[in-house]
Amino acid sequence: MSLVVTDTLEDERVEFTADGDVTLYVCGLTVSDDPHLGHARLWFHADVLHRWLEHEGYDVRHVENVTDVNEKITARVGERDDWAAERDVAETFTASVFDAMRGLNLKRAEVYPRVTEHVPEIVGLVETLIERGYAYESNGSVYFDVTRFEEYGKLSNQDLDALEAQGEPDERSEKRNPADFALWKADGVSETAAREHAKHDHGAETPDGETWESPWGEGRPGWHVECSAMSTTHLGDTLDIHMGGRDLVFPHHENEIAQSEAATGEAFARHWLHVGLLEMDGEKMSSSIGNFWTVPDALEELGVNVVRTFYAGAAYRSEQALTEETIAEAEERWERLSRTYDRAVDALDSTDARAKAADDDLRAAVETARDDFAAAMNDDLNLREATAALLDLTDAVNRHIDANGDAAYDYRGLREAVEAFDDLGGDVLGLQFESPSDGDVDLAGELVELVLDVREAEREAGNYERADELRDALREVGVEIEDGPDGATYRFE
């Protein structure tokens, strides 16, 4: 079965096709703040798509940009002593983004192009659009004439006659049509950005923002043209997949199509995939609203495996709610996968695993899990069903181990099950099943036992609050405690 995806441009499910390498461009983050789980949802789904395509034999050329020129960035200049210029703020949050990406166990992109290092390509693209009659200069700024591109609105199904004005209010007198959008802006930051900067009230003067020389004078790139220049520079005129958040369909991606296809005469992207928004407290997770959970904080509290399992609980194209219930479900699913994986490895490596022992049901379950997982992934990246296939395999593994007791385990069946968890759960879903080495486990176990002895002494003395603090401290470093009638037991997450 071939991969089928929901293509926004076609407005339907289509079969994915590619000749040779797959070129994947992901609209990256404007680095004006620490990344939160809403941003990371796009990263996760792009990462799993990348992983699945490689699993299916494709070589993937994945590029994700960093927008380090933006009014939101200049608004924070002066907020800290070391943020004296736009680049200072951008560098701080670019580092934060990269740290979050590594913490989420994302595969590295081929490159992460930044706007500041691609200004010559941006200027060249704008010059081409002027030469082809799709853009015009006005007072040192350059605008794209949307009436010249006949297919404008084809991605978002916008009616050109019904479009409202795009861009800043101060641009309107310069434009031929209200819906025209800026490719190059004269001078420094906009009036809107200056007002935003003033809201922060940190005593700094409004920054001009970085500018560059151009044939039209000193200025800054427009937002939309940046992605067109960066993507085509690194991946060519036509992309196999362009991926981004649903909130970017219009105007950002619509404008990318117009300026890119007007400049090259070629289709800009064969497939457009858009990821739904993450909601918290009934609203889109947003730094501006304040209803957000940063990636570092979420990873510290939940761990990377629970976060990734949470994201796998909903289709990429739909909205997803972050609630206590959805987090609890992700924790329970990861617990089942992790505990079963550990049991399977322990049984496989024990002397009770034998070459001639055979459990046909276990071996059939492994094959079924692989088939069901592939069918789910090819069905528009149905990660919830793909995860369910692995959970079904946990049931089969546990039945085999529980049924055999002191009898021989099926070595081959258990090996195939562990490999399936590693291949599908690890390589494709990006879950981390790895355990510490035996020596580390022994030492860590001894330390945990010591802490549990102290905790039990605190409980016996009636210091329950202190006992709970010790339990929580162990949980924070990846040790899960379970209290039972025979005392406390633990396991490493």
C-alpha cells in the first residue's frame, strides 16, 4: 500500500509520489521566544513523516528554516542587558529552539537556513519578480501584485475580489491593490513593531532593526519571500512536500506559492501538508495569549516518550487538545509499551529463552503488528492506529511471558517482537526504549534502595510530606515508585 496524505492544495486525500530523493521543507519558527508544545507539534509530525519515508526506502532531504528577522524579535531588544540588537535576541531563542529539538529526539534536518544569511538570494528573487512584471517598487519598498498571478488564492480558496488588505496599515498608500503584499520593506521596523516594543516598557529606545542594501535602497525582507528564497536555494524550484501549521495557509503559504511560481514558472510544491493547532484551555496554544507550556518544562515533567506518545494520539491534520485526560492517556500508553519492552528484553536475554521453543501466536502477532502499523502509517499517517498496533503486540508478548512461567520462552518470537518495537516504535515513532548498562542499573538500583529506605523511615515517623517529596524527586529523575502491600517497588522510566 502506498502512502496517502491529505493535500491542502488538492483538498483531498492523494497518493504520495516522488522520484528519487524526497525534498521536505518545513516552515520553521520565528525565534522571538522559547518554543512551546504548540510549535513542537509541527516538529513532531514532520519528524515522523521524515522517519516513515526513510523506513519506506526514500532518501529524505529535510530543510527547516529559522526566521531571525521579524518585528516580534525587535520588540524584545533591550529587555535584557545582553539584548542590544535584533540578532542578540534571535541568537538566544535560536539556541533555545535547537535545544528543544534535541530534547524531543527529532532527526536533524539537512540544514536550518536563517533569513540573515540568505538576503542576497531574497534580493535576487525580488529582482526576478520585478523583471517578470509580478512586482513593483514604491517609495523604496517592493510589493507583489496579486492581480498579476491568475491562480492567486488556489491554496486557501480565497476570492481575490473579497480579500481584505494585507500587511501594515502604513503600507496601504504605497500599494496598487490592498491585497498586494510586501517583498521588501524600506528602512527599519514598522510602526506596528514600534508600538509592540513600547508595550514591553523596559526603558529601551525603539530599535531600527537590521537593514541591508538593495537596488531599492536600505531595507528588510518581507516575511513571505524569505521562505521561498530559502527553500528553493536548498531544495530546488519544486518541493515534494511543503509542511507547516494550519494557521499559515493564508496568507503565508498562499503568498509563497504566488511569488515562487511567478518567479520560476514551475509548481512550487507537489504536496501541501498542514498540521492542526494544539489547544489548551479551549484556545490555540500561543505565547501572545499566555496559555502555553514550554518544551523544556514539558520534557522535565513528562519526559520525551510521554510527549511523543501524546502527539501520536491525534491525526496531524486535526486539532489536538492538551488536557489532563490526554496526558494521562499518553502516560498509560507509554507505560504499557515501556514495561512490555523491558519484560521482553529480560525474557529474551534469560537462559529460559530457547532455540527450539515456538509460540506460533506470538510470531503471528509480530507479523500482524508490522502489517497493521504499515497500513496505519500509509493511511495519512494515522499515528493513533499505528500506536494501537504496537499496543496489541504488548498484549501478545505479555501473554507469552505469563503463560510460560518457568517453561522455555520462544527466543525467535521474542527477538522479532523486540525488533518490531525498536524498528516501529523507536526508528519511526522516535520513542526511546534504551535502558542503562547493567553496571549503571546496579549502581542506580542501590541508590534508589537507599532513598526508599529513607522514605520509609520518614513515613514511619509520620513525616508524610517529606516522604512524598522523596517520591517526587525520584520521579523527576526517571524512577517510578509503586506502593504496594509488600512495600514500595520501583522501575526506571
